[in-house]
Amino acid sequence: MIPAAFEPFLEEAPLGVMARLTLESLFDPARLDALFRDTAQRQYEKELLFSQVVELMTSVVLRVHPSVLAAYKKRQTLLSVSDQALYDKLRCMELGVSAALVADSATQVAPVLKALGGCRPAWLPGFRVRVLDGNHLSKTEGRLKELRQTWAAALPGAVLAVYEQELDLVTQVFLTPDGHAQERSLLTDILPSVQAQDLWIADRNFCTLPFLFGIAAAQGKFVIRQHGQLHGRLLGQRRSCGRTATGEVFEQELALEYQGQTRTVRRITLVLDHPTKDGDTEIHILTNLTPQEASAAQVAELYRQRWTIEGRFYEVTQTLNCEPNTLAYPKAALFAFCLALVASNAVALLKAALRAEHPEEAVAQMSSSYMALEVQGTYQGMMIALPPSEWVRFRSLPVADLAQVLRQVARRVQPTRYAKAKRGPKKPPLPKSKYQNGGHVSTHKLLQTRRH
């Protein structure tokens, strides 16, 4: 099913081939342009297609090109617009289009992932676990006239992402261009997507009465850390429920009131063996799961596992160019971040194919950074040797056939080539001399003082 021309890259850089196969299925130009036309409210396509913008920006996100301008110059003969027209398109990119792009990627990836048998074991069988977390984009360069008049960091926006645990995919995002906006200001947009038997796991920033009562009203469940500003009426005595790996677990009922309604929830308290970095010695977790559905220790463990989505954000930030400094306009910056989340969904599919052919422990030890370096290092040369016309055949493959092709390529991957580097325990930092503005030292002279 894979032509012989692909053989040199299958031998030397199979991950690059897998990445392109995955992106080819995700970024079908006809489907992307149809998505844009169905979603956009004010923008239109005239000389620059949405699919062309996605293809160009994907090369920036994957670090194939260092900037938007470099990617544009590489494609200048293929595009019939100026670089300013491209920047204008990015500046006005509608938030709904960016969010729809992430949701579409999950819709495309999920069937192939299931065909590979790549779904993760459920944290709590019988429930669709959805982890909610937010991310404020980092500051951008002061290229805009308005930013040149302040020393303050310019934040181009914020993102709320919904991670579906069994699929290992980011399935929804909620965006705001206001970099100072509270994450909880977007919670009202999330409630319409809550379904029965959903289990929402989130940090204390999302612990508000409207959100908790809204999830319960939709027949959903929640495991959310109690915010210090959310108060209720404790009922009965706190009782011990055993231990977890991080501390002792207690349980007590808590009555909450909102708009004339009263709901009783379980308040799980984890008394930590060691304080958190914020100095907390206890963590209170609110849930409407019944004891039959999850014990107190299970609830504490479910909350601990929510770090998975923060790991996804860290991976996206470290291995992808998800926040180009030059994109100071909020809508452009948020579009780039959404493309990075699409790429992370493609990586989830890639890893599912690897798990189908290799031991899960070996795949878990593969470094995302090393994997990304191979893709970045070979992508441009591969696309010269194998131009886009060679990849079109994979664009409309049926789900079962695409899964088969990915498994075929995954067999050529040697997981040990990408194993994470192991390091010993961190050492405490050494004391430093007092800082002097403008001071410097000679590295050579410092090394001369080292005792051999």
C-alpha cells in the first residue's frame, strides 16, 4: 500500500512519514475549506484559502520554518497574495473557526484511534472522563504600536481545553482574546456540552456554584477541588477512609445552596504527607459521585490524575512552536495555539499506532522532544523528495486502511532510539555571589580554580 519511493524515509525516519500521513488525513483541503465556510461569520475566502493558511501555519507550529514570514517566502510563488494579506488574514481569524479546527481534528482522529485499539483504560469505568484546564498564552514581542509604549508583558489571550481521557485527545477548546480574563469566565460556554455520565475533573479555579449545579442538572458528575471562596454547610463528622500514596483520606458531606436549590455533595479531604509547593497541607475535593461509584480514595486519585492535561500543555509548549512571538494579535496567537493542539492530537494517534506494534512500556518511555526533532529534521527534505502529489492517495483512505498503513510504518520504528534521558535526583543550588550590574567573570579563570 506504500509506494517504493517511500522506502528510504521508512528506513531512516519512519516517524516523519507517520507524522505526514496523520496530517494528510487531518488537513484535507476540501474539508478544511468547507469547515471554514460553515463556521466563519464575517471572514471570507477570495484569493487566499483557509486550507492554505492552515498548511503554512502548520509548518511554523512544527518548527519546519522559524517564522510566518519564512514560511510565506517558501510558498510565495504558490500564493497569489502579499505577506501583508496573510498577516491580515491571521489577525482577523475568528475564534469560532480556531475552536472548530480542534474539534474537527478530534472527530477525524477518534475513529482511527479506536480502529488501532489505542483507547486508554478508563480511569472510572462507566463514565466519560473529561479533564478541564486553562492556559494563558505567554507574552508576545512588542511589535504593535500600542505595545511599544509599555514595559508590561502583553498577553494575547487564554484557552480552556477539554481533554477526553480514554481517547487521549483534546476534543474542545473555548477561547478568549482577553489575556487578563479569568478562566472561570468561560464556564458558561462549557455547560451546554455537558452530557449524562460525563465526569468532569478540574482544579479549584473552576469550582463555582453555577458550574457545579450546572453539571449536576445535566446528569453529569464532577471531581473538582474546593476553592477557598466557595463555602457550604458541613454535615456530620469527618471520617477516615484510609490512605493513598500521598496522604490520609477523610470524607464529610457538604451542603451547597444556589438560587434557592440545595445539593449535598461529598467533600473528600486529603491530608498530605508533604505540603504542596504553595504550602497547603490539606486538599479538599468536591464530588457528586456516590460511594458506590467511587470510593473516597478513588476520588482523590482521580483528582491527582488531572495533571495529564497539564502534561499535554507542557508537551505542546516544549516541542512545538505553539506561541510564535511575532503573532501579537490575539486571534492570530490563539489560532497558532489551536493548530498546536491539533498537532498534539496527531501525536496521540501516532503513539496509538506505536502501542499497537510495540510494548506499551517502551512507547511510554519515548521522548516527545526526540520524536519532534526527527520530524523537524527530515520534514523539509522529505517533502522535496516526496512532493504533496505523492501523499494525496492517503488523504481519503477508509478508517481501517489508514489504521493499517500507520501500523505498517510503526513496525519500522525502534522505540529505543527515542528513549527519554534518565537523570539522577536534583541537587540543591549552590550559593551565588552578590549580583553586580554590568559585572562579568572569565570562564577560563573560574575553571582554573576547580580542584581535580
